[in-house]
Amino acid sequence: MHLFVLLAQSQPDPEMVQKIMMTMIPMIMIFGIICVAVIIIPFWFICKKAGFSPWLSLLNIVPFGNLILIYVLAFAQWKVVPVPQMEYPPPYPQPPLPPQQ
């Protein structure tokens, strides 16, 4: 905020602007990498659990690629075996009857 007020009061010094930009560009790049990772990592696990190649999650980098990936995941046949439902355990077998005389 103080930087904005300083720049609004007078003409900025070109050297000062260059220093500001040299510090802002790496911060913007790091923020961009974090945002991309926040999107790609969940899609990586979703694709892996759905039986698709996890590399499909990189479609999120391409414009409208995430929309294509969402439709592929929504309407494709997932290659996952459903987990069997847990039921009651089978009853124990009856013990043998004693011999009759």
C-alpha cells in the first residue's frame, strides 16, 4: 500500500521500477506454480483411482483442457473394481455329532 502511495505522488524512478519488477516477477512465478500444483495434484489422484493415466491431469495446463478432462472423467467407463460390501461373517460350521451306539 505504501508503494502505491509513493508511486502515485511523483514520477517513479526507472531504476526503482526495475527493482520492484525484479522482485515481483519471481513472486508471481512461485504463486503460479503453487496454483497449478493445487489443481493438478488432485486430478492426478482422481485419474489414477479411475484407472486412467495420471498424466491426463496435465490437461489442466492447456486452456479448456480441464473442461475436457472433467467430461472424460464424468462420462467414461471407469476401470475400477467395486469394493465388496461387508456383510455378516459366515456362520461357524456345526461340530460333528458324537457317535451313536
